[in-house]
Amino acid sequence: MKDFTIGYGGRKPEDFVAVLRMNEVRAVVDVRLRRDHAAIGIYAKAKSAEKGIEGLLSKAGIQYCSLPELGNIFMEHEDWPQRYAALLDRAGDLLTERLRDVPQPFCLVCAERHSAQLPAIFRQSV
């Protein structure tokens, strides 16, 4: 399975879509816990699928999928990497189960632009 990670932080919507297209991404998996809030409104999950991040991706021919169960619920804790790793050790198969139905290649999206800020533990588990 080939997968990618991307953060939208500091990216213009057209640049965000261009990176996805360049890598022939067929689906974006939104792992944010609060999809309805984003610093730039276009990246928020709107009430209507024609707007926000869903609309942006749909216009580009990219499927949008929201899987908040993959988000990092421990980010506020200093020891979040250990907590998140323990969660994935115990429930990783269950948490990632819905990824099997997502068209490949897919891309996990969160707010962090730089991949070093994305949960490396999760990237290794997928």
C-alpha cells in the first residue's frame, strides 16, 4: 500500500491540490479531530459537501474521507508519542480498518505542513 501524508498549514489551496495531483493521490483521509475548524476556511469541513475541503478536493477529482478516529487525542500531553504508540499497539488494527476501503494511493491530511510534525508513529503503523 502506497500512502502519503500532507499538512495544509501555510499552503494555498491550489498548491495543496497540485501536490496531491503530482503524486496521483486518489483520496484524502482527514485525520483531524476538529474538521470543522481550520485557520483557513477552505480547509474546514463545511456543512455542504460542495464547500470547504470536500468541495476543493471534489473539483480536483480527489475523494475526501473523514476518519477522526485516527487523529492524535494525546497531542496536549508531553508524552503523546508514547501514549499514541500504546493506543496503536492495542487498537491499531481496529482504528485503521476503514482505510482498507479508501482508494489508493491515499494521503493522510492534518494541519501540520511539515511531515516531521505529523505523528511518525502513525505513519509507521499504516
